[in-house]
Amino acid sequence: MSDEIKLVMAYIRPDKLSDVKQGLAEVGAPSLTVTNVSGRGSQPAKTGQWRGEEYSVDLHQKVKIECVVADIPADEVAEAICAAAKTDEKGDGKVFVLPVDEAYQIRTGKTGPEAV
């Protein structure tokens, strides 16, 4: 087991969530937290009309995935997310890998990599 704890955080299209969950399970990282978020990046704004008024949508719906790993290489987790979420279109998302200083498991009192 590695002494390093990493947080792999990704922003993806909502329709790719099931593919990403399957990809993470295949690399042995089934634990994750999912949050519905909205944001904007390189994906262009969409315009439309509603009741005769034109509107612009520049905040797109995304899913934020957080996966903390200690015994699985973070680069394998990041690559699994990228492979599963890729559509080759703008707005596919981003993956970030961050160091985690410490982890605590509330129920057992374990700390460090054992808590993950």
C-alpha cells in the first residue's frame, strides 16, 4: 500500500456518469462521491427562445466526481475517467489530481491510507 493519498476530481457530462462508474470499477476504484454542478469552460453558450424572448445558457450542467485513492495509482483512476467520459467534443470535462494531507475514518478512528 502506498503512503500517498490522492484526490481525483473530475467534471464530466451527466450522460457519461454510468460509463465512468463502470470504468472506475474496472480499475478497482468503486468508491466515489457525485455532485450535480453547473459551470462553463470552452463549451460555447447556447441560445434559444422561450415565449418570444431570446435567452442564453452559458452555464452547462455537469457532474463532479470525487474519488480518494491510496492503494490504487491516481493516474490509473484519472485515465479510466478520461477514457470513459471522452466524446471528442467540446465540454467533455476535466480531471484534476490533488494531494491529500491526511484522512480520518470517523467510525474506526483509522488515519492515513488505512482510512481510505
